[in-house]
Amino acid sequence: MKLVLGIGNYGDIYKDTRHNSGFQALDLFTEDTGIEIRKHDFKSLVGKGSIFGEDVLLLKPLTYVNLSGEALSEAMRFYKLTAKDIIILVDDMDTEPGNVRLKTKGSAGGHNGLKNIIQHLGTEEFDRIRIGIGRPPHSDNPNRIVDYVLQSPKDSSEYMAWKDGISKACEALEYTLKYDFARAMNKYNSEVYTPKLVKVL
């Protein structure tokens, strides 16, 4: 079984914000696969199904971003899973909108959701699909970062790129389940986002 957790904040006011990129990618995945995320369990909304012969458990924690590890660890204990069985979908400021980066290990990089997951797992070695949101100007200011991740891009081209990156993360997840994470890394880490040309009538 693979456990796929999308990092995000529950509630309509957070739905279309950068910090909910993981939730949004998981929502696209459910549309493609028909797996519904409706059951309440493990401090999460949960869906369970099979794709490409692989059993998958989908989690959207209700704990909010900073306590994502609580929901993850409960589900892992119940199903007796290890860190090798999980995939995390997460927003990433060190990746530009439109791009995704797949990693098998690494630090939290300042992301409190990943930090909490690492604390609960006791390891940094787990698969993650990082969805690019880019950095705000003056990103050394913590207050600016909080405002930035809890908003959606106001520039239309940046918004389109961000959404394309979320779609690409969903594709990378499906590709991983069909083949494996290493093969998905080789494919998607080499891709660089190219803005779509919009015809002016």
C-alpha cells in the first residue's frame, strides 16, 4: 500500500491558496481515478482505492498544515506502514511556479508541515512531490511568508503557472504509482515549465 498525503489547510477560505497546493493536487488525482475522499478518520478526510494494481490510501489532514504529521502517523500505525510507503504532496517556495521537484529525502526547508512530519517519522527519508510556488519579495520577513502562502497568485500568468504545476504534480503521482518514484524523478525533475502562449483575438 502507498499512503499519499496532501499538505494543506481545511476550509473554504484556504481552498485556493498556495499552501493548499498539496490538497489541490490530491483533488485532481481523485478526479482522474474516481477515488473519493469522504470518510473521516486519522484526523483526516480519507479515501481508499486501487490504481495500476497498487492499493492507495489518500489523506487530507484536518489538523491544518503545521500538524500534518499527527494525521500521517495515526494512519501509518493503523496500516503498519513505514516511511518507504508514503508520498507527500507539498508546496515549495524553492521551486518556481509551473515546476515540480521530486525528492526521496531532505530537510523541511522551512516548511512547518514537513517539519512536523519529519518529527513524527523520525527521519527525513521519504518521497515527496514538491509543487512550485516561488518566493515572495523580502522572503526573509516571516510575516511576508505567512501572508504569501495563505494567498493565491494575483498575477494571471503566475496563477496559470502555479495551476499547471499542480496538474504536473498529479501526473507525477500517477506516473509513480504506474512505474516507481525513481523513474518519475528522472522524468519530471528534468522538465522546465514553459508558459503557454495566449492568442490575442
